[in-house]
Amino acid sequence: MVVMSIAGVDPSAGAGVFADLKTFQAHGVYGCGVVTALTAQNPYKVFSVKPIDAGYVEEQIDAVLDAYDVTYIKTGMLYSPEIIKLIAKKITEYDLKAVVDPVMVATSGGDLTKSDLADALNRYLLPKSILTTPNVEEAEKLTDFKISSKEDAIKATEKIPCNSLITGGHLDGINTMNIDGKITIEKQELLKSDNLHGTGCNLSSAIVANLEKGFDIKTSCLKSFDYVYEGIENGDYGTLIAKL
């Protein structure tokens, strides 16, 4: 079982490719990592971002897929429309199934992308993806729609061009799933913790690992909620520590 993360590098290892690989490993799935950008950051601040050229991102993807039979991938910080278009092309070329974490702003508040990213995601990548996992702020950017309630979140999922999970960290713990047109609300207790860095990365990579293990999309999401919850509860260093 081999899966792939396409995302940025967080040297503190709480988010991005490094976090994804740890989550894949925790689920007993072998993970490969393609790097889209280098960052200087820690759980509390983003200092700088240096994107990787789209052509070199393509070389990394082709190298991995030349050796491994991969079906499920997750994307994190893609940084630019050029990289988004490339990933969409690769999904078609290799018949990949993508879970998109539409990373635009770090938990610490740093802007990690170019401003036209939401439009490129909606136009090129999301229509070819099986699921996207935005937080409330990211969902608002994708839909140009203010989300202040459960009802707003449901409406927002209907505006996103693929199955969607709007996470509830900024909405009183209300996670809103729209899978094949069916709405599921899963409310979780919000833990009082500073160990929140990389929650979105860990959630989307856990979903991919569970999909690879044969669970359907809804079940994969539900199992991954529990994984991230435990990671927050048991975390340290400002980030998640999760076990299965």
C-alpha cells in the first residue's frame, strides 16, 4: 500500500510533507512525498516561503510513479496556479484519486500562497478530486461565501465542485461533510490546547491512508477525526502527537 503527499516542507515537522509521512506511517501505509515549496516556519510563525519550480515538481511526481503503483494522493500547499494545473494534469495522466487540503493560510497566520489560488483550485483541481478538506476560512475563499453557522457551512459545501468536508475547528467543532450530495454533520468537542499546528495536514493524510486501506470516503473521514482528536489531546511541542 503506497500513497503520496504533494505539499510543502515544514522544518518543524508538524505540518506539510513531514507530518503527512508520519501520519501515513502511523496508519501502516507507505508514504512518498513530493515537495512543492520550502518554508522557514515553526508551530507559531511562518518566516518565509520558497516555491519549487513546477517543472521540478513534475519530475518528482514522475520519478515516484515510475517506481510505485499509487492510487491515492493528498495535496497540501501547492502555492501557485501553475502547480495546481500540473497536479490536475497528473491526476488524469496517472488516473489518481486526490484528496485536496486547500492550504492557503498556516495555523499561525502566515500566508502560504499566491492570491489567485482559490480560483485555480476551483477551475482545475477540485473538479478532478474525490474530496477537499477546507477549514472555514479556506471554504470561504473557495466559495466567496461567509460561513458563520452550520447552515452556512452546508450551503458552502454545495458550492464546492467536489465532495467536501468543512472542518469545524473555527465553527464550534461542527464538521460538515457533503459526500455524493448527502450531508453529514459530525460535532466534536473542541479541546483547549496549543497543540494545533498541522491539524489539517494530518487530517487529510489520515483520510488518504484510510482510503488506501479500503474504507469509503465517509468512514475514512470519521476515523480520521478520531486520529486528529487524539493527536491534539496528546500533543506536545505546539503540534500533534497521534497514535493508533
